[in-house]
Amino acid sequence: MMDSPPTKEHKSPERESPLPPVSERLAYLRPSRELLDFYRQKVAQFDGEHDDLLQMLEKYRSTAEEQHKLQWEVRQREEEIAELQNALSDMQVYLFQEREQALRLYAENDRLKIRELEDRKKIQHLLALVGPDPGEITYFHREPPHTVTIPQKKVQLRSREESKVVKPRPVSVKGSKKSSKDGEDATSSEQYKRDTQTLLLQVEALQAQLEEQTRLAKEQVEALLEDRRIHQEERQVQHQRDQDAITALTDKLQRTQSLLYESTRDFLQLKFESRAHEKSWMLEKDRLLRELDSCQERLREERSSPDQPPPACADALFIMQPKHESSQTHREETRALQEELKQAHKLADMYREQCVNLETDLSQIREEGDVGREIFKERSDKMAKRLQLMTQRYEALEKRRAMEVEGFKTDIKHLRQKVKDVEKYLFKVSHFSHLCLL
């Protein structure tokens, strides 16, 4: 009868004390030592798994950082390669422009050489007509071109004829007419020969220019086709890489969503089970409290029973002994129920703490899922913009190539037309010279 107040005094500071750790809670439990050892091993195993998971998470984080660094370096290398390819394309364009300028200079040089030959022929013709002056003879160390050959006999004959013409002698009118006509025919034939030779040189120069222009245009077309092939292959590789990245990110997002769904389902299941356990514990607590109240009521009745008049001596001893035994058993049951109630409260607090931890983990998982979705959306937008930019560049390059090919075709057409005109003119000149010779 004197044991109940200390239990009350012991119970009140327990309620005011903070939540004890798990080891202390397990120390208060009344099951067997094997069960306690089993739970201690479980807790140690869970702590080890927690440490392993943290180490694995750190390893994954370092791997992800390394992968991100490698991706950034690869992206930088790709940008450098693209810049170098653009620079190479610009250098090819500049090279073709310089070659075109060189061809124009060669054409101008050929034209000047032909003009120089014409001027030399005119000078030689004038010298042949006028005759050499002994005081004005100039000697050249360098030989004239091999294409221009003027025999000295004609010059001597011409000089003799001119000297004969200078000498006054009587000639007939008929002979003078005939000699003038022969001189005009010879002059016209020589003029036609010089024109024919000049035109032949012009045709050869134009043919050489046409061949150079054709070869240059062919090389430009081949370079453009090669550049187009390289860009097309790079675009296909980049497109395949983007498709692989999109597929990998989609699979990762799907796995993340499935993991989020499973974790949410497990959390809800655990929450439902914890609520069911809490409900069963509350029912058990109510039942235990009712039993405790009934036991306390019986105790009060037993305490109030000694005020009644005692019966006969033998009967009283016989009756008081079972009452004392029953009160002792009730007291032990009450203590056991109080201990079970304390254990139930402690287990409820422990499960409540686990529920709070699980809710925290679920919120973290949801935040990670939201962050993953945002990152995937940003990367998808960046990839779409990059693909659009590459498409625009490819279209501009195709348009530029088409315009250059059209320009090359137009230049070749003009050159062919010019060659045809020169051939027609040459044919007319040769035909006219042939008629004149006849």
C-alpha cells in the first residue's frame, strides 16, 4: 500500500523530461535480452547502411561533378573546332579570291604582252618602210620573243626598193601602177598575217584563261562540296548526340518519376501503418486505463474494507489472506500496465520521430525531382535553340553555295561566249585574208 506514491513521483518527472535516445528507450523495455540484442544489432546495421549510403552519395556527387567538368571541356573543344572550321572556310574563300585576282593579273599580263608584240611589229614595219638610219641604230642585248621573226631579206629588199624609189628615173605610168598595186597587196597580206598571228595569240591566251577559270571553278565547287559534306556529317553527329542525350535525360526523368512515385507510395503506406498502429495503441491505452481505473477502484474498496467489523477469528484469517493476495496481484498488474503504458508512449514517440524523418526525406526527394525537371527543361530548351541556330547556319551556307555556283556558271558562260565570238572573228579574218590572197 505504500508503493503507489513513489510510482507517481517517478512518473511525473518522466513526463517532464525530454525524449530519451533509442538506446535508453530499449533499456527500459521489458522483453528478453535476446530481443534487445537483436534490436541493437538492427540499429547498428541501419547506422552502417546509413553511412554506406552517405559514402555512395558522396561518390555519386564526385562522379557527377567530374562528368559535368568533362562535358564542359568537350563543349569548349567543340566550340574551338567550330571556330577553326569557320576560319578554314574563310581562308579557302580568301584563297579563291586571291587566285581569281592572280588569274586577272595573268590575263592583263597576256594582254600587255600581245600589245607589246603588236607594237614591236608596228615598229619593225615602220622601220622596214622608212629604212634604218645609221646614226639611230639601237642594239638590244636581250633577244626578242621567238614568236616574232622578221627575215632580213625582206628588210633589205624593202630598203633597196625604197632606195630605188628615191632615185629619180623615168618610169612608165603602167609600171608605176602595177608596182603600187603589188606593194599594197603585199602590205595588206602582211597586215593580215600580223592580225592573224595576234588573234591566234589572243585565242591561246583566252583558252589558257578559260582553262584556268574552269579549273578554279572546279576546285571551288569541290571545296564547297567537301565543306558541305563535312558540315552535314557534323550536323548528323551533333543531331545523333542530341538525340542520345535527350533519350538519356528522358530515361533518367522517367526513373526519377518512378522512384518518386515509389517513395511517395511507401511513405503513404508507412504513414497509414503508423496511424493504424497509433490507433491500436490508443485503443490499447484506453483499455489499459480502464483496467487501471477498475484496479484503483478495487484498491480503494479494499482499503475501505478494514473499517467494517471483523468476523470470527478463524474466518477472518481465512478471508483476509486471499484479499491480501488479490491486492498484491492487482498491484503487480498495475505496475506492469504502467510499464507497458510507458513503453507504448516511448514507442509512439519513436514512431512519430521516424514519421517526421520520413516526411523530411520525402520533401527532399520532391525538391530534387523538381530541380531535376527544371534542369532537364533548361537543357532541352538550350538544345532546341542550338539545333535551330545550326539549321539557320546550314540554310545560309546552302544559299551562299547556290549563289556562288550560279556565279561560276555565269562566268563560264560569258567566257565561252567570248571564245565563240573570238573564233567567229578569227574565222572571218582568215576567210577574208584567204579571199584577198586569191
